[in-house]
Amino acid sequence: MDAVTSVVEKLKGFGQLSQNFVNGLLNRRENSYSRNPIEILKRLQREAFSDQMKLRDRQDKVERMLSFYRTSKGSPFQEAGTHIRGEVDALGAILLTGDIDEQHLEALDRAGIRTGIDVRFAFETTLRQNDTLVAELVASEKGNGNPGDISGSPLSLAKLFYAANFTDWFSAIAIPVGAQCRDFGIPTDYTPQQRKGLSSISSLEPPLLNQHNGTAIGLTVKKSNVVASLAQSVSGLGTQMGSDAITQLFSTFGQVICQLPKGVKLSFFGLHQVPKSLHHRVSFGSIAIPVGFLKQHEASERMVEATAPPLGTNTQDIFSTGSIALKLESEIVEGTKIGGWIEMKNSHSKPVRWAVTMYDSFEDEVGWGVSLSGLSEGFKGRDQYQFESFADLSLGKRFRLKPGVAYVVDGNAKILALMLRCNWSL
């Protein structure tokens, strides 16, 4: 029995030795196989290739997503850049006059000769491929017509402009701050530097286009050679003397521009203004327009008799006013334009202002300009005539000089002014 047990133990021991020997051979072969440099490089290459394929798949997914958003309308990936333009405009004058009195100072103001410095920065951004957002910052230091009386303003927001072009023939414009009638017209083929003469009267456009109207919205329609615009605006006139009422001015502006044969352009402008008084000093914000015409109209009709001014009170400020203007311009030869406009205001004196201007300007050469304008206030007012002549010198692409002379005859007041305008585009 002991002999059988010993044989079994020997067989188990031999089997264990055999298993250990085989396991040792197999482990040694695997270790030598894994320590082979060639096999290590092959394994690393397979892992790197797998990672590279995963990265390429992710890159393809991102590129497909970006291409989808670029082609879709109104995507946030559309290219939109902001263009910045700057302008520094300075006007100085030497006045030759026989006397300095109230009549001569008023004549200077009526002639539009306002010396000083204007600094303007415009930020223009294109949105939705066709829409435009413009913000203008302006700082100025101007004379008010009285010696030593100079008014200045720091750099502040002067205009906020958004134009939405829905189609080639229809567009809408919203101006929360700093609206002017000129904002609702079509772009002209002359630059702002060319549009300015020595004074505001010698401009190629009637003065009503430069009038500030506060907050405005408007529509423009283009068809063939005709462009029509209609705009509504509201601006505050301040408080009335001796009362808490606030006067607001509601304005309606319309224009029609016709392109005639042989380069002749005919423009008609109309502006109607109605002041309204608010009996309580209520502020809705700087760019809010209160719309409560239905209830307010009935209440104001019931209060007409109670709030009617006594006899002898000046009620001119509560009457509606308006202006109409007609402009005609044409290009005689290449670079030389001639234009004229006439403007009549529907007020107590019914003044009529007119101007004829011939302008020649080249980018790299010497230009010139001649203007003759006038103002008539009827039988009770005094007439004014004004002549201007200047040279337009281009000193590089960004700097212009306009030396010239202006002669003003306003009743008995006669003024000769030697003037110089400097314009620097940034």
C-alpha cells in the first residue's frame, strides 16, 4: 500500500514538473516576442493610425457642420466686418466789416458761416449681407455768432442708424438717435467733403435735409429711374416758459427723386411739422415713442377751451409749419457739376431761400467752386445775397484745403470774409 502511494506521488510530482517546464517555455517565448523592437514599432504604428483616423473623422464632422451654417440664411458664422471712418473738419475766417453790431452778427448766422472744429467717427457694420448698422460719434467746438461765445460738446453718440434692405427695390430705415432728412435719401456720387462749401448755404443740398429730427423711421421704394421715401420722426423741443408742459415736434418727411435723361437729376422734398404739448412732464426714455393718440385726442378736444390762451398771447409756436424744396443738378463735363435748389418755408414770414452752385473736383488735382445764394422774407423782411468762391486743393488722399472768399449783403450789413476750410479723413 505504501508502494502504491509513493508511485502516485512520484507521478504527480513528475506531472507538476512537466507543466512548469512547458509554462516556462511559453512565457519565455512571449517575453522575447514582446521585447522585439520591430514588433514594438508595428504595434505603435497601428495605434497611431487608429488615433489618426479618429481625428480625421471628427474633423470631417466639424467641417460639415460649418459648411451647413455658412450656407444657411442668418447664420452666426457669416462674415461681418466693422469699418471705421474718421473726419476732422475745421473752418476759420477773417471778417472784414465796417462795424460789429447785432445786425452784422445776425447776418453771419443767416449766411451759415459758423467757424469751429468738428470731429466725427463712424462705425459701419454689415449684417445679414445686405443690412447696415452705423453709429456716429461727434465732438464739436463751434461759435454761436457772438464774439467770445463758443459752445462745445464732448465726444458723444450723435447718430444710430440701421438700414434693412429687403429687396432691390424696397428698404426700411430706423434711426433711434440723431435722425436727419438726408438719411432717407439715396447715396450721392459726391463725397461729404465735396458736398461742403465755405458755408452751410453753399451746399449742394437744401438746408431742410440737414435738420435734426430726433427719432425716426422711414421706407424707401425704388422703381426704374424713380426713388420715393417717406419718414416719420419725433423730437423734443423742451419745456414751455412758466409751465411744466413739454413740447414735442412730430415731423413727416417725403421725397421723390427722378433720374432724367442726359444725367439730369430732379428732386422734390417736403417736410411737415406739428408741435404737441404734453401737460405732464413724463419721460419714457431717450428712444421711446409713446403711442396714445386715440384717448389723448378726445381728452385734448375737451380741454381746448379751458387751455385756450388769452387774447394778445403769441400762439405762433403751436401752429404747424412745413417746408418744400426743389433741387436740380446735372454734370456738364466729367468732374464738373452744376446744381441749384429753392426752398420755401410755410411760416409767418414765408421765407424763400435759393442757391446755384457750380463745382469741379478731382481727387489728385486742383478743383474749384462758385456759389450764389439768396434769402427773401417778403415785404416786411430784409433780403440777403451771398457770393462764395473757393479753390479745392487735394494734399494727398486724406487731406484737403479749401481757401476762398465770401461776400454777404444782408440789408445794410455788408461783410467780406476770407475763409479757409481744412478737412482730414482718417
